[in-house]
Amino acid sequence: SSGINAEWPLRPGEPSGSDNEGDIEDEYVEFSPGGERYARKDQTVQVQGMYGVNSSYLAMDLEEGTEVVWNEIEISQEMSVLLRKDESREAVEKVLKIFKRVKHPNLMTYYGHWIQDYGPDKNLKIVYLTEHTATGTLRSFLKRSRSNKKRIGAHVWRRWCRQIIRALDYLHSSEPSVTHGHLNCDTIYIQHDGNIKVGSIPPNIIKDFLLSLKAGKDFDEKACYKTPNSRDIEDFGNCLLEVFATGVEDLDMRNVAVIEFDNQKKEKSTDCDSALIPLL
């Protein structure tokens, strides 16, 4: 289960009863607190657009039998000393628990988190687990399309746009409102079924929170989200330009609506899904 442990336990258990079980056990080099749910392999994975993450590894959910991504954020010595205090650890837990509430079919699933502590002489790490996808990013798809001189079907791009916008609208409508902050063609994934999932969001917010904690500011959920929602819409526009540069078949751009923002209040002046309906 997710949560913060002061110590990092090794997985308990007796030696394997057979050679086959031993071989399976040897695949894993680290386990989640309690040693029963998640097991990390010594196999790195390339996760595009995971800003602020130092290492990502392939891991297994031993209860569900599915692969997940084990992401590690290394904490400096100064911050490690601070995070060993109970009040600081509780504040980090509040921030990370926000992401467990973020659930949407077009967002990568966030499974859990903890603070990894190897002992008082070593720096801490924040570990969080996300959905693993073996499919490619939108950018890799566009690259292949250009190489093969293929244009993207307009109906396909409309479906992708709807799914991206619905994911952003869900984040922006959350309480507190969440800005992805790093939307680009490397953080948009195309699934095997042709649907879109927008990549994970925690690293940027975790970094902002740690900086505010270091400055001695009191914990405030809304203060953790410094980037305005309009940043995501601007980034979405840049993704559109990159797709159009590749080519979209029979796309009629005459009725594209414009989204207006109140930059001073940093709030949406209209629902982003309904505002872009003419495009879709």
C-alpha cells in the first residue's frame, strides 16, 4: 500500500522451495514497503517527458500480475534532513495523495508512493509508481509518418484531440486545479487500441513543493500549483502545429474556435472542451 515509511525494509520470506521460484525471486532487486505488493527489476525504462525524475525502472505489481513503472526522485542532503522531520513528511504525503485522486481514462494511472530511506547516512528518494505502456509517443508516431510520407486521418486526429482535451479539462476542473505543465508530443502516448493517454504529472509539482518547503513556507495545496492552466492550452496548440506539419488528411480549419483566457486571474474564461468543439 502507499504511504511513507521511516525505514526501507527488505522483503521478508523464507528461501524459495524450488529452483524455478528462486529464479523468479532473483529478478527483483527491491520491494515496496512491506515487501508484498511491488517489486523492482534491475531494468531501466525510457520514459519520455518525465521531468524531474532521476531514474525509472520496470517493476511488477505482484497482486495484479501487471507491469508498472517505478520512478525515483533523488533528494539532496539538505532536503533529506528536512524530510526526516515528521511535519515535513506529513506535508509531502498530503501533496502526493492528491495524485491518487486523479483518475481519468485518458491519463496515465498513478498507483502509489513512499519515501525510500536507506538509513541516516544516505539521502532520501521519493518513489512513485505509474502505469507502464509499451506503446510509443505521439512524437515517435509523427516521425514514422513523415518517414513513410503518410498523412494522419482527420477522424483519427479529431478523436485524439477530444481525448487530450478531456484529460486537460479533468485536471483543470479538479480541486485544487492541476496544471500538467509539460504537455508535448513526448508526454502523449498512443495505446494499442488507438486511444490517447497523457503522461504522468507529479515531478513538476513535487519540485515546486520541495522548493516552498525549503523556503520555510507553510503547506498550502493551492500554492503547489504555480503554473496557470493556460500553459496547457498553449502547449496543446504547439502539439497541433507539430501534427499539422506532418499532415492531416482533409482537415477543414475554417471553423476553428479561439479560447480566450483572463491572464490576470489565470483562469479559463470558457470550458476548453466546448470551446474546441468546432475543431473536433
